[in-house]
Amino acid sequence: GQNIDQPTEMTATEGAIVQINCTYQTSGFNGLFWYQQHAGEAPTFLSYNVLDGLEEKGRFSSFLSRSKGYSYLLLKELQMKDSASYLCAVRDSNYQLIWGAGTKLIIKP
Amino acid sequence: IAGITQAPTSQILAAGRRMTLRCTQDMRHNAMYWYRQDLGLGLRLIHYSNTAGTTGKGEVPDGYSVSRANTDDFPLTLASAVPSQTSVYFCASSEDNYNEQFFGPGTRLTVL
């Protein structure tokens, strides 16, 4: 079967750094996506990794290790507006996205 | 229209009724998708369309049908709604099936 695992919830402090992990087992791999979803809103695209290594985009970075079936999203200089759910999704051999249940990130002042 | 829109925003529906959720995009994207999102579960793909005139089944297609008569519109129909179809439904589109997906604002559907 196909499986994407993420922690259900994490808490961090404003101004700090947080790492959200994602492990996956899928039928084929054609890239990994991270999305942000604020409560009651639609998911919005954050990052995409298809090769091993780190992709940096401002305060957000995403890392991929294909051999380990592992990715993380790193958020730096946390702001209150970063309170949201973060969704990990893997594109499988059929080019369809398999989604994790999401990690709810709570930012405290 | 800018981006991708869905209608209605929310709906309460009696079991057994027929319902069509509308989705329109103005980005000229080839691929479109319908997902449902339930608490504690990841987004689950219902149906997809890689290009106008073609559709395919996703992970949870039973009880749902779609059509793709043109590039812009991708309606989702529940032929006879059941309470287990209570969910938030998101429509999404992408330039092709290997690009990032853009999501509509969602439709919150309650079936009683």
C-alpha cells in the first residue's frame, strides 16, 4: 500500500525554527510537494523536491532523501501567521499525488 | 475570474438527492482534480482529468461522476448523496500532471 506519515501536531515559539518530517512509501516516486493550509482555507503550494538535497525559498526550506523515503520542511524565524497545517504529498508512478494527513503547527508568542 | 472558483461555498443536502459541485478555472490548465478532505485523513483523489475530453478515477470514485467538456470547467456530480459523502470538497488544477496544483476555495457539503 501507499503511505505518507507526518506528525499530527507540533508546537513552536515565535522567532524559533521548526522542522516537520515526512516519511513515505509509495508505488514509484516522481517528486514530493509541501503545501500550507490555513484553517478553513485551501492548500497553497510551498515547495517541490525531486532530487536529493535541500531547496531553499526564503524562510522555508525543504529537504529530500529518496533512498530513505524521507523529507522535511524547515521553517525559520517563525511568525504567528505560520500557524497552519503543513501537508506532504508524493507524486506516484501514475503521476497522482498521495497526501499525508498533515501536521498542524501551533505557534506560541 | 482569477484562478479557480468553486460553487456553492457550502450546502446541506438530504440523503438521496442529486447534487453537482461546480469548478471553473481561467488559467488554461490542462489537468483538473477533485479531492475530498476529511478530518484526520489526507486529501483523497476522487476523479481527475489530464486534458479536456478525458477523465480518470482516483482513490475514492464510487458515488461520484465527472465530465470535462472544455478546458475551464470540471463539475463533480453526486448521483444519490449519502451521509458518508459529508466532507469538504476541493477542486484543483495544474498546467500538466507534473506541475504543482492550485486549489479552489472548497465546498463544504453536509448530507443528512
